[in-house]
Amino acid sequence: MAVQTRLNGLDLGGLQTIVAGWQSDPAKRQTVWRTRVEWQDGFGNTFQSRSHAPVLVDEPTSLGGTDSAANPAEVLLGALGTCLSIGYALNAAARGIELKHLALDLEGDIDLGVFGGLVEEGNAGYSDIRVRVQVQSDAPREALEALHEHVVRTSPILNTVARPVNVTSEVVVSDPSAASR
């Protein structure tokens, strides 16, 4: 019988090597991620991470944008959904579960009153986010439910949006005449 080396599109040996590296050197588990955002015009912005192509973000016309791209609220839902999907692929492979199909639908509720300056108090962000995961696999239902619970519990992005996180910020004001020198 042949030893399976790939599952759900993932190199099982490569994943084992990564995890072994984390076990032998805990410092490798500590990561820092960076993204640069640059305003374009109106509500249009791009963000770029590492050497990847810039991603455009805009607002729909109903909020004053040009609807040229997803808005930040949709990008956050996309980040959450893709993090969960990655967690499914990784943890299913680690458990020997073959995924035949996986789709996640996410939606969330935001009251724009605080953001729009109409009210002073309240939550400017999502009050509720709902995720529906559709999974197709030959694995037993109990195994898929256990996988789901594990993925939800261990998702870095879900944990970030579901609990308070320390955010620091600063403003650096540059001299506009410095650019023309």
C-alpha cells in the first residue's frame, strides 16, 4: 500500500517538517505580519503584503465610493473565511480527512451610526458575524463536527475578531514641501 504524501492539496511531509520546527524551536512560532495601505483617491485604497500585487479596496456607491472593489468590512469577512478554510484544509489533512468540497458563507451586521458621526456611543464595528460552512467529505459526521470545533477554536483571525486585541497607533505628519525638494 502506497503512503499518502498529499491530502487536500497539501504536502503532508512538508507540514510535518514545519510543525517539527515549531516544536524544536518555539521562537519560530512567533510571527510578525505587515501590510502597507496607500490611499489612492476618494475611498479607494490599496494594500500590499510582502511582494504580492496590491489589492484594491473601495466602498459601494451606496456609501459614497465607486464600487471598484470589496470594502474593508467585506475584506475582513474574506480574511476570516479564508483563515477558517485554511484551518479546515490543514487540520483535515492532519486527521486524514479528505475534503471533496468546502465553501464558507459569511455575513455580518454593522450599524454605521458611530462611524458616520451620528451617535457618539456604541460599537462602530461588527455586532454579529455568522459563518456557514458547507463541507463535503466521506468522513463520518462526528469527525467533521470535531474538525469544525477545532478549526473554530484555533483560527487566528476568528480569535482576533472575537476578543479584545491590543492595537496601538500613531500619526506621523510629514512636511509637504519636503516632497518637492
